[in-house]
Amino acid sequence: MSDNLVINNLRVNVAGGEILKGLSLSVKSGEIHALMGPNGCGKSTLANALMGHPNYNVDSGSVTLNEIDVLELGPDERAKLGLFLAFQYPTAIPGVTLANFLRMAVSAVRIVDGNDAATTSLVPMREFRKELRGKMEELGVDDSFARRYLNDGLSGGEKKRAEVLQLAMLEPKIAILDETDSGLDIDAIKVVGESVNQLVGPNLGVLIITHYPRLLNYIKPHFVHVILDGRIVESGGWELAERLEAEGYDAIREKHGVEFVQQTDPKLDAPIQI
Amino acid sequence: MTSGFTRESVAQISEFQNEPPWMLERRIQAFQIFEQLPLPKTNDESWRRTDIRGLNLEQFQLVTSNKSQTNGRYSELFSGVEEQENSGLIVQNDVSVIHSTLSDFLINKGVYFSGFKTALDERPDLLENYLCQTIQSTENKFNAMHNAFLQSGYVLYVPKGVVIDFPLRVIVSLSGESTADFSHTLIIADDESQVTILEEHLSVDQQGQGLHCGGVEIFLGRNAFVNYAQVQNWNKKVWNFSTQRAKLERGANLRWITTSLGSRLSKLDQLVEMNGEGSHADLLGLTATHARQHIDIHTYQKHAVSNSTSNLLYRNVLKDRSRTVWRGMIEVDKGAQKIDSYQQNDNLILSKRARADTIPGLEILADDVRCTHGATAGKIDQEQVFYLMSRGLSYNQAEQTIVNGFFESVLQRIPLEYLRNQLQKSIVGKLQLN
């Protein structure tokens, strides 16, 4: 069965300020979409709103996955439905190993009923370890990774690889990659891009959110969308990404008459090293 | 059973334990102080945050007659507690020892490990020299009460150079209604010896109220190495008061783990004295409270000599309307140079109505020392919750995962797997309660 994430006329505010102003987009399994735009246009807001972050308030519009209303669900239920978000800034959870956490997460998304801590049965340890080891090998992730604390004391590149490893283990229907290339040097982007490339296939729909087209050199999108001031202003194929690379966002901004809006999110992009 | 903490009761206890005269004398001395001292009130600085007006001593009863001792019954009461090879196990219920074993291997090495009453018979020398030497009756009414009425607990003596690989285990339990328990832990680790003790305080019945007014004394000889873990897991109707002391001689090393999970109200007073050069203490604390529990812990790291070190990390997790108090002090005596000493208390507060007080303190009378302290208190980070939930964990699972991680940084400082696993088990059991 083909899975379909449909975002229709979505409006989202953060602390009262409207960030998404009627965004529509749909992602089907097997498709790779790139959503590109300058800082402050609402890219990360979309990612967080899709996953159900409590600070992102949906004012109107709809999001469905296989016709199930996603906006009615908590983040955990969205994950169980098959949504996955690879975070721009993965949160550190000190004292919790990646392996222990992943075993809980995998168990939660596979064993859909009874999601309470006391009642969830975990996937058998032996089976889980075997699977984790296999995936780590495929992605070229070091064995010691599993015993390290979740995103705690990891380098930028390691954090993103940990996100991709989680993506591989959780096997979602639709994956959103939020600025997965930010803060990475070119070698790290290559590693992460190639890892994601291994995971794409007919059963996974991917939405890559990015400022720069660099990651797209490794994961070629079927569709490219440009977001400005909370709306998608242009959609096209690979040629649109190439045009952006050549002309920058200014040309498109001018064309659509959008004033430059400074990013309201206090988190700044981590420094880019090339 | 008799109620009333009277002079007659003191005499009765002494008689039924068939004690040597010096013990009765000490009891009477302590009793006189007990009679004179009032119960501590909140105008006393160390009791300022712990109100015990709800405590009525008259409700509790002393055990002054011999109860039948049933061997083997402990396994029904405490499933999962097993005798281990080359180790020892003492199980006590309502002040009577119901099971006591020590492997022949350790007996042959001269290790002594026995309930208090038997020890009084067999090793009065140890008791006369060490018992209650560090617990001053004049300090407060509970100390005096303990010294006057103590009649249970255990004595461990590890001779010079003896290394015990597997942890010794002790269970101190209460099951009777309104029993007053004055168990005492006396550990004497002679020079160069090594030992690990896991001691648990449990209620057999979750309803019966009780009073524990305990004492712990640990003496470490030169280069002795002791791991001592106490897990306080009384039911929520038990009042818990405990005065705990350790003295370290030259080169001694103590790892002391205090796990506070149970009781209605708990007041713990812990003092570690680094009395010999090169001595070192690691003090670890794990506290988890819920409902209306109140746990007050006072820690004191005293550096009497140069080149001694100590490192304290206490972490508390609070739910519901519970409250914790941690008050720490590092004291460095005059002339004690080259001291490295730390104290850190972190609180994770899971509900709006819970409250954590954290009061670090330093009293340094030397100039060439490095002492630092830190304290934090905070709510659970909602970004962490969101991250975990976005991977499919429920809110409860996310919260529990974060709490486990919070305690993990304490547990990871315990290199003994068996001990760490046992502590983890107790904590997980507690955190699943709502």
C-alpha cells in the first residue's frame, strides 16, 4: 500500500506569531521531496508542527497520513502511525544509552497496543541486538555508539548519524529530515547523505528540509519546493534546486514580492564549515 | 511488648538480652539524657525544614520479650533474596534475627558477622570498644533514644588483610503493628581488608506503622576498602531517624551509597571523618519520593588531616506533594592541607507541588585546599520529553526514561555490577509506583 502524507493549507503560530501561513504539500511513499528556503521562513516550524511539538500551535488547515488526522494525535501516536522527524538539534538525554532507548522506541512503534511503561513488552533483547548490530554495520556506525548516552557529548556529525540510525531502526512510512546537513562539514554531509540514500526506497517517503542544496547532491529529490514567508511559492523538479544554487533566494523573493523576514526562532544555524 | 520508653523498659531489654553490666550502664546513662531532652523542634537549625509534630512516641512499642525465631521463613517474605556462596546473609524481622548465615570460607578467615544479640554474647569485646562511640546521646533525643533502647541490628568484623569478594547482605524488616526498631549497624574493617555490604530496610506489610530509630557506625582501618549501600524502603507509615557515622584511617577508602525510597518521614544525619592521610570517601545518594513523603538528609564531610579527599553526589527525584531537604557541609580543619573535596546535589522535580531544598555549605580553616559545591533543582525538560515521545514513547515512559538517566549518573559511579543491579531494581520498583 502506498502511504500518503497530506498537508493542506496549514497555519501555525508560535507564541502568537504566525509562522506558517497556509502551507500545502503532499508526500507519498517512494517520493523524495526537498523543501528549501532561507532562514526564518518556517521550515523548522513545519517539522515541529508535523511531529506535534507542544509549542507549535495549529490555527487551521489539516495534516493527514493515510487519511488519519495527524493533528489530533500526540507525538508518540504520530510516531506509531509512521511519522519520523530527524531533528536539526537532537536533544541530549544524559544517562540513557542509545541502545536502551532504541529498544523502547522500536518496541513502542511495533507493539502498537498498550503503550504504558508498565505494560509494554519489549522486543526480545537477542533479536533487537542482532537487528541493531546489522543496521549499524550497514550504516557504518561504530559498535560503541550503542552504549553511548543519547546525543550526550556527541559531535554534530555523530548526532546526525544517530538520527539516521534511529530512522533505520524505526522504519517509518514518512521521514522528515530537518536541516540534517546543518553544522556538518562536507565529509560528514557525505556520510549522512549516503546513509539516508541507503534507506530510501519504495516504502519510504522523505521530506528533506534544508537551506543549502548540498545534501541534495547525495540524495536526489524527485520534487523541490521553495518556501518563503510561511508558504510554498514554487514547486518543481531538480532544475529548481539548480536554479537556487545559481541565483540564490533573492531572485525568487523578488519574483514573489516577499519582504525578507528575520528568523524569529532564537536558535541560529550552527556555523557552516566547508 | 511494652509501650513506654521508660527506665523499666531499659532494664527489661538488658535483662532479656542477658547483657554484660557495662551495657546496662551505658543504656541508663543514655536514658537519662533521653528523658531530659525534648523532641527537636523547627526552631533548631538542623530541624528547621522537618516538622515532626505529628510523631507521637507513645504510639510505638518496644519488643522486650523473646519472639520465636523461625529459620528459613525469610525466603517466603523476601523472594529473590538468596544465600550466595562465600558470602553471608542476615535477615531480621521485628528486631528478631530470623536467618543468619556466613560461609565457612569466611568464618575460617576470621570474619565475624552476626546479629546484635548474638554478638553481645560472642564478641562483647568488639561491642564494648566500638558500639555507639560515634553516636552522641547529647546531640539529640533520637540519638539518646537509640543508645538507650538499641537491641537489634548486626556486627561485622573483617580481620586484617581479609578480602571478601561477594557482597554480604542484610535485611532489616518490620511487620508488626507499631513496632519501634532501634537497629544498629556496626562495621569494623581492619587494616587492608575489603568488604561490600548491601543492607535493606523493608516493611513486610504496607499498612503497619512503625518507628525506626537507627544508627550506623563504620570504622575503616588503614587501607581498608568498604562499599556500604543502605536501601531505605520502609512503607509510607514508618518514621525513620538515623544517625550514621564513618571514620577513616590512613589510606582507607569508603564508597557509601544511601538510597532513600520509603518512609513517611525520614531524617538522616551522615558524618564521614577523614582522619588519616590518603583516605578517601565517595558518598552517593539516590532519593525518590512521592505522595507526601518527606526526606531530610544532612551530610557532613570532615577532613581532619592533610591529603584526604571526598566526593559527594546526591540526586533526588520528587513526585506529587513530596519534599526533600539536603544540607551538606564540608569541613576542613585547621592545618589540613591539600584537600580535594566536592559536594553536589541535584533535584529533578516532577510535580508542581513537590519541593526540594538544597543547602550546600563549606567551612574551611586551611588555605591550600580545593573544595567546591554545587546544587541544582529543576523540572523535567519538555524538549527531552518531546524528543522521546517523537520516537513513540508515551509521556510516562519518556518521564521514566529521563528519571532513569538522571539516576544513572550516580549509579555509574558504582563499579560493582551486582550491587548496581540490586539498587537499580529497588529504584525501578519505586518509580513505577504512582
